[in-house]
Amino acid sequence: MKNRLIIALLLLLILSTYKIQNNFNFNSKVNIEKIIVENNFVVKEEIIKNKLSFLYGTSPLFLKSGRIESKLNEIEFIDSFKIKKIFPNKLKISIFEKKPIAILQNKKQKKYFTSKGDTINYSYYKEFDNLPLVFGNKKSFSIFLKNLKIVNFPLNEVKIFYLFESKRWDVVTKNNQTIKLPIKNYNYSLKNFLEIKDKQNFEKYKIFDYRINNQLILR
């Protein structure tokens, strides 16, 4: 009786193990057939899918995130991404793009300058028609931008930033008012402009010249 019980238990164990292995083999053969791309605005969906085409036919259980990251990093506009597996055979990629805040023109090179201080090779996108144009280099504009943020200077009101060889900046607004800043300690000048630019007595002026210390020349 005892021997029969042991044999029965062994048979039950063998059969259950066979069933589990069979199920595992079945599921492991379910491969990715569809890639869903969302949250992309500038980068075209087909470009992303082409970069990730190697995923088709692979199991969602054995994804190599490093290779996915490597491929998506080849697209300059992509800042980061999230992957969600939708079993049995789908993959959802959420894209987070870099945000250009200006167009940097340095000699013959033209690039987008992003909110994180990166640069992206320039290609025309209608979405960025209204970005300010910066005639200057990345390092100088990065420093200047920090000071603009300190005084809460609105970038969306600027048409052109121009850096001279003397390291002095001109700022041209979308109302065609030009702010001529001194080389040093220009934060006070920026603050003063923000305080007076919309006042009735100053709306008619197109030149706000702060280059001489403690003076404002209007033209």
C-alpha cells in the first residue's frame, strides 16, 4: 500500500512538471508583432519603428533595454522613453522629446538650443518658427540665459539675441525694440527694461541703450 502511494505521488509530480514545461514553451513562442509609439510630436513614428525593427519576432520576456536605448539615442530629438509590455505580443514606447527654446547660429553652423542646454542639429520644423534666433556660441548663450532666468525675462517676447566680439549682447524683441546691454552687470538693465517697456511714455522708443554706466539713452 505504501509503495503504491509513493508511485502515485511520483506519477503526479511527473505529469504536473510536464504540463508546466509545456505551458512555458508555448508562452515563450509568443513574439512581438506590434510596436505602439506615443507622445512623439517632432520625431515621426515610422523613424522610431524603423530603429526598433529588430524587436519584431522577439519575445517580450527577453527584451534587451540597452539595445533599445542605444537605437533610440541615435535620434537626436529623443530625450528619454518608457517601455510597457502589453502581453502577449505588443510593445508600447512612450517618447519624451527634447524641447528647443532657441535657434543657435554660430558662424555657418545652425542648431537648436534646448531647455537643458543641449544642442540639436538643425532641420526645419514648422513648430519652431517662433523661436528666437541667437547669433553667438553655445557657451556664451548658456551663461546669458541663466541671467535672463534670474530676472524672469520672457524668452517668448524675443526675436533675436546678438553677441558682439566685445562679449556684449543686444536683445531685439518681437515688438522691434532693441536693448543694448553693457558688457558687465547687465541684470539691472534687463530689469529696468521690463519695468518701463510697456509704459505709455516708452512705447514709442525702439532703442534702449544701456551701454554707458548708470545711463539710459532712448531713440
